[in-house]
Amino acid sequence: MAVRFLYPEFEVVRNQDRCVACRACERQCANEVHRYDPELGCMVADESKCVNCHRCVSLCPTRALKIVKTDHAFRENGNWTGKAITEVYRQAETGGVLLSSMGNPEPYPIYWDKLLINASQVTNPSIDPLREPMETRTFLGKKPGGIQRDAQGRLINNQTPQLELSVPVMFSAMSYGSISYNAHASLARAAQALGTYYNTGEGGLHEDFYQYGPNTIVQVASGRFGVHKDFLEAGAAIEIKMGQGAKPGIGGHLPGQKVGPDISRTRMIPEGSDAISPAPHHDIYSIEDLRQLVFSLKEATEYKKPVIVKIAAVHNVAAIASGVARSGADIIAIDGYRGGTGAAPTRIRDSVGIPIELALAAVDQRLRDEGIRDQVSVVIGGSVRSSADLVKAIALGADAVYIATAALLALGCHLCRTCQTGRCNWGIATQRPDLVRRLNPDLGCQRLVNLVTAWDHELKEMMGGMGINSIEALRGNRLMLRGIGLNQKELDILGVKYAGE
Ligand code: SF4
Ligand code: SF4
């Protein structure tokens, strides 16, 4: 008899008194956990396949199901946790690199939760956002250093192209391939309805989505999948992806089984072939090389579109951002180590990169110290979970944020963290037509619009509470933040005082 080293992580608890054997859970589970056993005359579960995505729990008509974490216990200790032991067993079985998805789940500090927001009291009165105008509109791009006039005294328009956002939240890069057609449709429609932008990621742009071009950021990554002149011209801005928070220093990988006819056409690669984007851009080895690509893209689009350079938050991020600002980029996007992904090696996801809060504060300060802060806008992403995180990000120096995991949660994601399998039961991180159909883009769009609208209301309330009525006045205003539970070094990097000071 074979020895089993791996144990199911979850237990399926079925209340047999409530179960009417309708088999809905069996039909809904792409992981094939549930089945009807005719001999036993009831439903049974193969728990080794369960990823706790809650699809069956959500759709069981009699609320007969719950999924619980198994109480099976390894002989763990402070050093050898159950997770560490399981991962050794898995690698001993397969000989392969461990793969995961979504963001870094390790219990590193979450600095958003150690920052508190100010509120006006007696002096500098607060502003009531219901009665007074609040400006959450934001422009991204290089800001002119001063007013210029021609010989006749007429104003010279020295404004470079800008992105105008009604609310300082954009949907982060997620490629068609890593997420489904209906997920992309939801994001594109929501971006249009909200007056913001969504991002193609590195997978090209499906022909159906060209109509959303004015609300689209098109991405150029190291694999150059789906990049051609029409693609570049379709978007409102072009993003060069140099790095990604979930997997700094490595490229991307879309398995061949996800590359069906539509994805193959959009990415311009053969059907069924793995889409592997290399770790570096093979034409970029210096800031000068990056500058060449920035200006090639500007040239190709007649200098009508801002260029974003996306980097991962890593050591020396401030110096890297300083170089990027000098490359001619209009916007720097920084992705923190909690940023999500469709697939990444577990070790990289969990061990590489730095927290976005520290990276943002360091970058903003460095650009200010060098007197080049107005040459670029700074957008951050990597686990912005709420409007409070958004306010803190802007106060630390961001012009706007990218959200991805929060957007997927709005679409129905239950954070089962198995996007890499392509069997997303919620129709998001999958290309299986039967699963994709589960996500209704009309409903998805509405839920995204609701989420960002709710954040916008809360943003205005918090800004009003601080006596601030524009994003411009909040941006980099670290006096509006106080730290708690932080040491002096952390306070210094964040540039905030301790609560009580
Ligand atoms: S969905 Fe609920 S009621 Fe239907 S078979 Fe599954 S557990 Fe039983
Ligand atoms: S997108 Fe789907 S597969 Fe990925 S974590 Fe969310 S529910 Fe799970």
C-alpha cells in the first residue's frame, strides 16, 4: 500500500440531514471534489482536491455544506511549521518548483495597519463632503515646471499628455489569458463607467475591447506578446513592465493549455504553446536603454500618450525610480510584494521584494530631494485593500493606486489562491468556456463600479475630516499620518511621526 505524505488541507463538512442530493456542488466544482455515491446513496467528497473556493458552499440550496481547515496536525514546532513540512513533501514527490498565485501571504508587517489618519478638531475645521465640493479628480503625467510664453506673450502649451482619473483608483495589469474574457469585459466596462483605467497586462488586447481604448492602459512586457502599432494606438497610455511585485526579477508564464484560439490570436503566438516572457527585456540593460524604449513608444504614438514604467518594489527602489524618472517616463508604477499574480514560483512570491508602503515613502522622498518629483506621477499597487489604505498611500506620496486583488474580490474571487490551475470556479482566472460563463460581465461591471464608488465616498469623508478638499493637497502630506507600533527606523523611512507627537 502506498504511503501518503500529503494530507488534505480542508475538510468538507456536509450536513446529511439537510443535503437533498441535488448534486449542484458536483456540477459546480471544477476540482471534482463532490460526487454522488450510488452504493452509499448519498453525496461524498474527495477532500484532497478541495481548494476552499466556497463555490459549493455559496450555491448549496439547503446550506448543507461548510468547508473547515482540517485539524490534522503535523508534529510541528516553531521552526518546522506544517506548511514547511508539506512543501518539502510536495517537492520530494514532484521534483519541481512550487507554484502559487495571488500575493505574498506571509505574516510580514502590514504598514497600512500601523498608520493612523488625522482629523480636524477645533481649528482648521473639517469639511462636510455632502455640502462642499471635494476634488478627487487626478491627473497623471509630468507637470510643467512653469508657465512659458512666446515672443508675443502668448501662453505656450508645454503640457505633456496626461491621464485624467475621476477617482485616484485604477485597475492593475491582468492579462487576457491569466484572467478570463468576462473578467476583462467587467474591468473595461467599469473603467469606462467610473472615468478611470484598466490595464491589458502583457497579453495584448482582444479586438472586442478596442472600443474601451480611451480607458485602457496597454502594456509592453519583455515577451512583447500582442504588441503592434494598432495595440499601442488603442490605449490612453502605454505601460512598460520592468517588474512585478509578486515575482520581481523573473518573467511570466502562461501554460500552453490556457492558450486557446482567442488567446493565441490576441497574443500573436501559436495555439497551445507556452507563453513565456523572459526575465529581462533583451534590449534593456541600463536607464539609457530604457529611455530608448520610452521614446520609441512615444515616437510610435506621436507623443500623444503618457508612458508608464512599472517596477517591482525591491531593495534600492528609490534609486531605481530616480533613474526611471530620468528615462523620460511620465508615470512610475511601483508594485509591492503583496501584489497578486496568476502564477508565480512560491519561493519568489513569498521571499522577494519589499513592502509597498516603505518603497513608496522612500521613492517619494528621493524624487523630492532630487527636485524631480513633478517630472513623474507615482502610482502604487500591491494590496491596497480599502479606502483607508488609499488615503494613507496618497498621504505617503502616491498620485493614485492600482487595485487588482480587491477588484477580483469584487468580481467574486474567494482567494482560494489556485489561479495557476486554470480551474477558477468563479469564472475569473480561467479560460474554460463553461467556467468563464459563470461570471456575468454586466454584474461584474456593476460590482466594480459599486466598490470604487464606495471608496470614493469614504475617501471624500476622510479627506473632509482632515480639512482637505483635494487629492493634490493630500498627496505627500505625511503630517496627516501618525505611526503606531513602529520603530524609529521605520518611522524615518515612512517619514511620519509617532502617535502622540
Ligand atoms: S449542493 Fe448541497 S444539497 Fe446539493 S448535493 Fe451538494 S451538499 Fe447536497
Ligand atoms: S481568481 Fe479564482 S482561482 Fe484565483 S484566487 Fe480567486 S477564486 Fe481562486
